[in-house]
Amino acid sequence: MAQINRQWFSNGLVLLAESVPGAESLAMTMLVPGGVAMEPAGQQGAAAMLSELICRGAGGLNAREHSDALDRLGVERSTSVEIDHLCLGATMIGAHLDTALPLLLDMVRQPNLDAEALEPTRDLALQSLDALADDPQHRVMLSLRGRHYPAPFGRSPLGCREDLAAMSLEDLQKFWHRVAVPSGSILAFAGDFDWTRLQGKVSNHLGDWTGSCEAPQSNGPPLRGVVHESAQTTQVHIAVAYDAVPERHENAMLQKAAASVLSGGMSGRLFTEVREKRGLCYAVFAMYAGHRDRGAMLGYAGTTAPRAQETLDVMTAELLRLSSGIEPDEFNRAIVGMKSRLVMQGESTGARAGAIAADQYIHGAPRSLDELSAEIDAVTLERLNAFVRKNKPGEMTVATTGPEKLTV
């Protein structure tokens, strides 16, 4: 059984590290409490711009010098924006940790955030928004989340055009200094490392880091209901959401198993009933979106205008029909699929670093692969059927994009 090491620093930072036997790579995930929910009013897109800006020079090195230093070490890195966090991810050869770690941590503690990088960063953020015009699936899912979740938790990670255009360097610097703090930050590693040495390196670079920030609060009830974006195309994109148990609820694994029955590959109910049997759409899926204090089931279908209304009707009917019960064969397929995905996660140091960081935030402690496997094994057909019967889908939020509004 792989061991997961954990250390709490006095400044609030949590360090995690899971050994992956046989791995020569080392993956890092750092969660900083600077997600979209933390953005000030009128500054939606600050997190998106900062996720690019922190890659443009840090620790006294300009953008080219910093990038070249990491490239010489073969470090693959990326940044992303989530609801609660800004995420810095990296994968390297374990033997390069001593040299690579200071360069990576400087991106959080000492990013340059200089004036010459502001306009190129703004242009990239606006281009990402423009690209939504050619990605209607992404667009309709963002619209769905914006209506189903309460503000500020439904904000788009891409930001708002007006706010992006008006963002000043001072705005971004103030936001980063407020949220780039150790209290609430999580630093996770998975792969090849020496725990004692890793502790020492992190302590040297982050032990004197100080600061904390308050968690975001809901600004009121979500909009919910139905929203339609008119688009003169032959394609229609449909997104559906309804409330589910939160990620840290005792029945969260049952909710995930129910999602796997609906959409666990080509044998899932939605694919079988909506696409295979009726030929109504070219894409359909459902997924569980679990967060610390809330959860939702999200569904999507891409179809043509003549088939759109029937696609919506059949898809929502299948979501509702789940509460009528699950058959043994589809239960077995769902569980095998969940176990297979868990095994594949265990073979990726990057996936494990991200998973234990997310666990620490959501559950207050990381979970090993063995613990997750045991949770899946504890899901029985009897328990799952009792769960879906008791937790029928409630009122659905629906977002559509196409030539005509659909009837819900």
C-alpha cells in the first residue's frame, strides 16, 4: 500500500506526498485560493489573467530566462483556473526536484507581474473568450453552470469581456497579493521523492511565507430555470443540471456509481437509449460534479435542430427513470468501469498529485487508491437502488443553444 505523507506548516500550508512505486517522474500540484469565486466584483477574469501572468517571469528572472531554466530541466508545467483555486501543475524527473522546485514556487511567491506582460496576457484572455464562438458545447456548459450554481460559484473561468478590457496591472497585483497566501494553499507531490528531503526543500522556500484570506460566500440563490441562446445553425446543444449530494457526503460514491450507470461508456443508459436506439444525437453524456459543499449531476447532448426537442425529452426521461431502479448487468459494468478508471489514475503521477490535493481540500485528508477501491467495493446493487429511489432528480436547470427555444 502506497504511503501518503502529510505535514501541516505553522503558516497554514499543507504539504502532501504519495510515493508511486517504480516511478521515475515526480508530479506536483499546487492549489492557491485564487479561483474565480475569489475575484472582486467587476474583475471577472482576474484569475484567468493571473494564470498566464505567473508564467511570464518570476524570482528575478524574466519570462524567457525562467521558461528556459525549466525547459532545460525537462519540466512540463501548466496553470488552470478552478472555482476555488488557481492551480499550478508540473511534472519532472524526480532527480531534478532540487533545481526545479525553487523555479516553480517562485511563480507563486515571487511572480514578476510586470507591465510589459499585461497587454499580451489580456489579448490571450480575450482570444479565449472569442474562441467560444467556435465551441458551442463549452459555451452551453458555461451557461448552465452560471445559472445552476449561486454566485460567485457559477462564474466562467474565462472571465467577462468588459472586466478583462478594464483590468489594470494594479488590480491584478492586489488580487494576487490577497490570495497567494499559505493558509488555504495545498502543495501535493506524487512519484519519486525522498520525504525528509522534500520537507526540507519546501520548508526552506515556503516556511517564512505568511498570510490568509477569507473563503468566498454565496451572494444569494442561483438563477436556475431555463436559458436559451439563439444561434442560426443546424446544430443544437443541450445542457441539463440538477442537484446531487456534495462530494464529502457519505453517499457520494453511490452518486458516482449512478453517474457511471448513466454514462459509463458506450453501454451507459444515455448512449444506449438516446444515441444508439433512437439515433437522436451525435454526443450525449452525464457526469457528477462534486464540490465540498454542493454537488450536481450535469448532462449534455449535441444534436440537430429537427431532433432537438425529442433529444431533450428522452434525455430528461432517462435521467428521471434512473430512480426506478438499476439492473444487475448495468450495475456490474458501472463498477468495473469505476475500478478501471481508478487503476489508470494510479499509473499517472500527475493524476495522483491532483487527486490527493483535491481530497485534502474537500475531505480534509488525502485518500489512497486502496481506500478509494474499498469505497467502490462497498457499493452494492441493493445500496445503489435504495439511493437512487430516495434521491430522485429535482427541478432541472436547462441551457440550450440553437435556432429555436425548446420546451422543457
